[in-house]
Amino acid sequence: QVQLVESGGGSVQAGGSLRLSCVASGRTFRSYVMAWFRQAPGKEREFVAAIGRSGFTNYADSVKGRCTISRDNAKNTVYLQMNSLKPEDTAVYYCAATGNYASTWYARSDEYDYWGQGTQVTVSS
């Protein structure tokens, strides 16, 4: 069982930056594929970014070039650096983890076994 705890959300103006963090419990963090998803009010949860065990990354087109996902296995932590934020980035951001290596892009929420509680990001214009 893996527990995920997100932090770093907040309110910023358009064009600003935030860095989200997600700390995972357990000793096997390095074996998990980690990802960030987000869900805006009235919308479905959508993929933001994923990072594999070897550092492979995948990004949604909507955040490509503005966001960077990274991981620090020594700290059991995955980060999402978000720059040039837009009002449409407003959402609850969720950290997710999976030990399933069958996927190619890891962009579907049903590919993940563990989820955090989420952290709110609000971008004002």
C-alpha cells in the first residue's frame, strides 16, 4: 500500500509559477511510475504528466513546454513545476502511482493504483 500526500497548491495570477510536491510512503517509491492528473469543476479528471522509473516523461499537450515533472527517489517525492500558468490550469491536482509496467504512455487514470487527496491550484486572470 502506498500513501501519497500532495502539497504546494495555491492561488497565483496568470503568468505565475507553482511547484507541486507529492511525498509517497514506503520503501519502493523508485519502482513506481508516478503521475499528475487534474480535475476542474464540472470536468473529468485529465492527465497532466507522468514520469517512469528510468526518468521517461510524458506530458499532456495542454501543459507541454510549461510544466516539468521530476522525481527524487531519495526523498520519495515527485514534483510538478508549473510555469506560465493560465486560468484554465485552475483545478485540483492529484498525484498518482502505479507498479504496473504494461502501459506505454501512462496517460489514463485507470492505469494508476494509488491516489493522493489532491491540492487546489487557482489561477486568476
